[in-house]
Amino acid sequence: MAVRYFKLTIAYDGTDFHGWQIQANKPTVQGELVSILRRLTQENVQLHGAGRTDAGVHALGQVGSFRTQSTLSAGEFQRALNALLPPTIRIVGVEETGPDFNARWSAKGKLYRYRIYRGKVVPPTLWRYVLHYPFPLDEEAMKEAAARFVGVHDFASFAASTGSEDDDRERNMVREIFATELKRTEDGEELWFTVHGRSFLRYMVRKMVGTLLEVGRGKLTAGDIERLYEMRDRSKSGPTVPAQGLWMVRVEHEEAYRVEL
């Protein structure tokens, strides 16, 4: 039987999962998907993801890819997966692709969004999905700082450590950010930081947001962003903000990936 190739577009509430990547004896998004794909195909399916979101991080447009000899159509895979997956994971699209497509290696860009709730009381329907920060912030200074992330920079000050200082020094921390935006939602209750880049280091967006909050509090300035690039010292940037406010909005695989936020 012929081998076929599929692309999944996946949305999930990351609250109850230990991240995307399969871990022994822990619920993960990839683990849930692989378990059901193997049931449907009766094959040892391997699922590749576009990015390894951490525990508590959510997704609107994560992308996965797998190959199979199953005769199920794209629509049948979507219906079967959604029937068997927990309601916290939804398959929003399935497409049959060619053999050259790989969710991770074919990705040309990713869009992440971090949500900060600015109101006094977080509605109970939102607390799993936002960071609550009702205190004063200089949002104009934060916008100026957010713009300093655009371009090709060494983001060593904005990434998690490998646990080895030698490895950290040797790792390539250079990343390209296409665009950023910091804005209030229409109802004025939330502040959204949206960042569009080619690829991201672990904890990078959460460290960027932590740094923006330090700017908003007056502990750092927009001009300090360039200094942080040069220092390559994660202890000098802002803290890593909690995971629950972070969303993987989409992954782009087409060539025309430079899109407006």
C-alpha cells in the first residue's frame, strides 16, 4: 500500500497537559494524538510538531505531520480524531500533503501571543488563559521596547539555560523577529503582546514579556533592550512570566510568510 502524508492543524487548552512533547507517565498533547492515531491506523505512527510548547501553554494553530498507509481520508481523520480526543484538544484542519512536508522543518514562521489581563478581577472563564496584572504600567514605554525586538538579534538574554554554561555560550541564540505589536483589546481589559518570527528559543517569548513588564514598571527602559542583547545574560532581563498567558496562534509553511499582525 502507498504511503500517504498528512498535516494536522491543532488547537488545545494546555492547562491539563505537561506540554506538547511525549513524556513517560505524564499527559501531553503529542502523546494523546499519537495514541489515537495508532489506534486508527494500527501502525506505529510518528507525529512531528512544529514547536514544543511548554506545560500550560495553549495553541490555536499548532501544526503536526505524520505518514501512514491508512486509506482514511483527511475528513475521516479529522472526524475520528475529534470523536476520540479529549475536548481540550481539537483538530481544526487536516490536509493530505506530499512527502517533503514536515511540520517542524518546513515551518517558515510562527506567531505567538501573550495575554495580560489588566482589569481588577479576572472572570473565572479567563484565569487559565491570561496573566493577571492590574497594577500601573507605562504602556507607551512598553510599546517602544517591543519594537526593539524586531530584526536579527542574539536573544541569549531572553532564553532558558541548558543547565551548562559552556553549552549556553556555544549555542546559536540568534533569531529573526519579523514584527511585534503591543495593544489593548477592544474592550480595554487585556493587553496583548503579539510576536511574529522565524523561530523561537525556549521561554523566549515569556522572557520578552517579563522584560516588557519591567519596562512598564520603570525598572528598565526601552533603550536597555539593545544592552541586553550585548550582555547575553538572562539574569539581567525580566522574569519568565507564567505559561498560561501564552498562545501559539499559527505556524506558517508557505513561502509568503511575512504577513501583517
